[in-house]
Amino acid sequence: MISTYLSAIDGISVYPLISLFIFIPFFVIVTVWVFKLDKNFLNYMGEMPLNDSTETVEDRKQSL
């Protein structure tokens, strides 16, 4: 039923292409950003919910 309505709209086929062209660069940029993150920072952030200390990110950077 929905495909009947969508096929009646002129130019609707461009929207999936636009979505793809937005998604792929975003995915690549986020993937590169994740691999470039500092491993010590990732470990610190991963352990944060388990720690009861009040140490801040700035305190952690100064101790490194």
C-alpha cells in the first residue's frame, strides 16, 4: 500500500541516494575518529562508571 503512494510521487527515487551519500561519509568520519582516539582516554572513560572517585578528566591528564 505504501509503495503505491511512493511510486506516484515524482522524483522520490533521489531520496535513497541522498541518504546513502550522507550516511557513507558520516560513517567513515566517525570510524576514523574512533580509531584515532587516545587509548588511555578510552580506558579511563570505560572505567568511569565503575569508579567511585571524584577524579576529573583534567586531573587524569595532569597525572599522565
